[in-house]
Amino acid sequence: MLIDFSRNSTVAEAVCKTFDGEHPCPLCKAIAAGKKSQQKKEFSLKLPKLEFLPPGQNWGLVAPTTFEFFPRVNLCATGVFSEPPTPPPRLLPS
């Protein structure tokens, strides 16, 4: 816009016309039209209803009757790799 306005007037007048808001370019008009047509969507947070035990009832936590240690699993990859062949392969002379 500045270039277009400066062709017919001074640079100072072109800068004023460019930024005064009264002389919008086609891009400014398209942006304004897009802002007008854009609808704001309201965000609604739907939380689930929390349900609690009725008041006045006694309840408690009970420990399990048996307890077992599970075997430890080795997640390391040390047993996956095999030893290199002995003797190592050698290059043939060229």
C-alpha cells in the first residue's frame, strides 16, 4: 500500500494513508471480512458427577489375605548379544 500511495503523493502522505485505517487494501478488507464471519465457540467443560457413599454408613479398607513377591524380570539386553566369532574374520589381500 505504501508503494501505491507514494506514486501519487509524498512519502509522508503515503505513510499517513497506509496506517490511518481509512484506506484499507484488499488484504486488510479480506481480513476484516474473515473476522466478522468468524464465530466464537464457547467452551463448556463437562465434569462427571462425583458420587460418594451415603453419610452415616461405616466402611473400611481390608488388607489382602495373601501376599506374593513376583519374580524379578531382567529387562537388560545383555543376554541378547552373542560373542564375536573366534578368530575374527580377516580381509583378503588385494
